[in-house]
Amino acid sequence: MALDPVTKRHKLLLTTISDELGSQGEEYDSFVEHFKGYVPRSLLQSKKTLLAKFDALASKEHLKPGKYDVLKKICEDSGNIDIKMLVEKAETDINELLNTGTEVDSSDLPYYMDDEGQSYYDNSGKNGILLILNSDEKRKGREKDVEKLKGFFGGNKLRFEVFDPRKHVTQDLSTEQVDVVLNDVRRRLNDSFETHYYCFICVIMSHGNEGGIKTKNGTISVEYIRQFFNNKNMPKFAGRPKVFFIQACRGSAQQDSQETDDADDENRPEAGQNDTKDEADEIIHIPADADTLLAYATTLGYRSFRRPSIGSWFITECINVFEKYHKKDHLEDMLITVRQEVALRWGKKDDGAKQMPCVWSTLTKRLKLTENNT
């Protein structure tokens, strides 16, 4: 059932406040503490999320679309003046809707809500940018991955500008050259986001191990790359999605499809047989930055695999799934399908070798890889 514009704007306000305050920290705790003057403590404690606590406030008739006196008082008493400004803006918008019946212009927001009240990153009228960091050294089949990525993101389906450093550098990048590339892309995103970019995707394809991703002259961590694009270092891009696909090994162990004893381990064919190569990433500490997703080809400690004839298992399946489902599913739903396909399909063909992709995400909205909002 479609939401009326007033209810839609109200839900957008509550979702925005929830995203701004998160679920912990001094600001959150102070804000929630001041609910206790309006909601019984036992009821408040039974509500685990901020949105659920708003429902409790509404159940006591202290909150509904356009009725924000109590919410503004909570903001004042807790010192959340920025949140109060959001409330006042929503109050003005709702009054305008009630008085004129016109839609509210929300083009200044980096997201929108559908008729069911679910929030999505707004991709209308802007491009995405795709950065490919691709190691060439002894990685047969890597050109197949690059072709698939450019064909999907840089083709007619999506509005992504593809930034491939290998167009300008004929050899693998050194750590210093990676720094130059990352700084260049960061400036583009941070300085031009209002008119150009709604989303940043970085695909890293290289050899790797527990220590990190290999460059021409060393090793760097995914966290080192990711921190170039966090909200602190790219404040004008805050609230927009930053997505990283990491096609690299994260150790030297090989996942098996079943428990085996030592003798079977010794007799199992090497991973390089049957046209399959391993990508022989690192142990990292990921800070709780919002609007970031890391999609790894494999779980920590294990190899990832690549076929010289078609490319890597992970990137191949990502593009297969994205091609099939991007018009109806958001990114995290599609990545569930990717994990299923890699875990169940690929291992049957490669002498028992298995690979399990994994995802770490703080995306606060749903990310659709489509040209339009709908």
C-alpha cells in the first residue's frame, strides 16, 4: 500500500535521525535518556532500535506526522541542535503539504524513500565512478575480469565513469603510484559530488595474503586504501555509498567441501590444476564508518581462485548476478546470491576446492545499480 506524502515525509525524518545518531555513543545515549520523561522506562528498554523507540513515543501520543513539540524538546534537552533543525525542516515540509497538497522537493537529500517507507541511495541525475586497481603480475585471466567490469559498469546499463590507471601506466602500480591514484579519485568525488557522482566503487584485483594486497614494490592493506574515502577524509561525499570489491587471497589455506584427514590432504590435487589458479588479504581492523561496504572474494585465512580462461570465480559471479538481477534487487541482496553461487557452484568443478565470499557493510540505505529511482 502506497504511503501518502505526509506519512512518507514523516518516516523520512525518523529514518534520517536514526541514521545520524546510530545505535550507540554519547549523543545517542543522551538523546534516548530524554525519552524517559514521556515513555515508561520498561517500555523504552524493550525497544531495541531508535525507530522502535520512536514507535513507543508515538504510542503515548507524543509523536505523529507534524506533531513534533515533544521531539524538539528532546532535541533541545539533549543538546542535539542539528537534529532539531531536521525536525523543524520536516515540520515545515509537512505543513506545506497539508496546506497546498504539493510534493516536497527532496533533491538536496542523498537518498529517497519508496512507497513502503524503505530508504534508497538516490542515483538520479548523477554518475557513479568505478576505480579498477588491477595487478598484472602472473595473473592469467585478469583481463577477463576487467572486460566484464567495464562492460557492465561502463556500458549502456549504468552511468559509471571507469577509472583504470592501467590506461596510463603500462606496468603494475607501485605503492607510491597507488597513493597518487587514490588521491586523484578522492579529489574528484569530494569536489564534484553535487553535480557528478552518487556512488564510488573500487575493485582491487591482486595477489594477497594475511599481510595485505601486493603492489609492485610492497604490500598495502585494504584498510589503508579504504581510509582514503572515509567520511573524515571525504566529508562532502558523506552519506553516499563507498563499495570495495577485493579479489585477492586472504591467506594460504584452501577451503574444502568436507572434512578430510591428513592423508587425503596430502593426496589432494594442487589448486593450480584443472585450469584453476589461486590468488596467493589481510587481517584488518575496520572502523565503524557509515555507508561503506567491503565485499571479499574469500573469508579470512583462505585462498581465492581464478581461471585463466574466464577470470576469477568471484568477479565472474558478481557480474553474472548483477547482469541478471540489478533491475530489481539492491546490492546487498545480490551479494547474497553471489555468495551462494560461488560457494555451491564453483567448488564442484575444481577437485573439491571451495571458496566462500564474505561481506562487511555499514550501508545505511539500499543501493540500486540502476539508472532510475524506480
